[in-house]
Amino acid sequence: MAAREEEYDYLFKVVLIGDSGVGKSNLLSRFTRNEFNLESKSTIGVEFATRSLQVEGKTVKAQIWDTAGQERYRAITSAYYRGAVGALLVYDIAKQLTYENAQRWLKELQDHADSNISIMLVGNKSDLRHLRAVPTDQARGFSEANGLCFLETSALDSSNVELAFQTVLTDIFHTVSQRQMSGRNDDFTPASNVVPITVEPTQSQTKTCCQH
């Protein structure tokens, strides 16, 4: 039974980044275990969890890394960007500073991760509408200007959490499928037994996610 659960067609590494306290750990636990913990402590170093789901008829195993947001752990976590093919850049809609810092986190991601990575800006804690400090349109504008996906989520009431991860994983899947069709030999299959998976950078085009 356990062996069957480990069967998958693709393995994608996704990182969660953003300031401490924006809810990255609860997004991870809500998506992978459907759990939420009001008493969750700040992540120290790095934690990760996995979940498999179907994307266009294929089984994709998402290996999601939760990186600590505190400044003193940044030197530790920078190495974990390597090999990531997707990222959720999280801020708290009720805390303006966490949104302002998204620019810095995005630069750090661009410095350490592959240029072809799929990135979604996530305004978490949408259940705190009465305390909103970051207008939705402002965040959407930032996302469009930087070629990012954008969603507001709530790990507390689970709204859009599934959609956020599904959207990023589907975008990664499309990128990988296109590379395979064009004859690239990047191996994302379990047979390669390589963790983390790496994607060669492409210089010819700017990555845009969820833009129509």
C-alpha cells in the first residue's frame, strides 16, 4: 500500500518564502494535511512536506519546502532555493511591511533560483478583511508588473489554498511538458531519483505565469 502511494510521474520542488509570521507553515499544513494550528511556532531552518495530486492526467508529487522568514536564517535557507521549480511568495494582507518586503524576497529568489521558476504572490490571511492594510488591486498590479501569478488565501478557512498550489503546479507542469516536447532532456520522473530537481535556465524569454 505504501509503495503505491509513492508512485508518481513527476516530482516538483516548491518553496514558500516571505516574512516570518505571514502563515507559510499553516499554508503548508493546510495543503498537505488539511490542518491549521493557531499556536504554530516560527519555523527554524527548513521543514518540508509532500503531497501528490493529479495534473492533466499525470500524478505530480509536490515537495514543498517551508523556509524560515527570520533574517538570521536567511543564510541557511538560501541554499534551499536551488532546484526549486516553483515558489509561493507570501505576505500578510493585514501587515503592510510584509507586502513591502515582498520585493526583497522576490529579488532573493531571482538571485538564487532558476530563471524559469513559476512564482505566485500570495496575500494570506484573507479572513482578516476588516484589518486589511494591502489593497488587492495594488498587489495584483505588482504581480502583473513582475510576471507573477496572484491569489489571496486563508489558511484558517482554507479559501484558495488548494487553488494556489494547483495553479503553480499546473504552470510548472506546462513548462516541463513544453521542454520535453522541444527535445530537452530535463528529467522530472521518479526514475531519475534526484532530489531536488533542477531546471536549466532559459535566457530567451521572460517567465510569465497565469497571464492571459
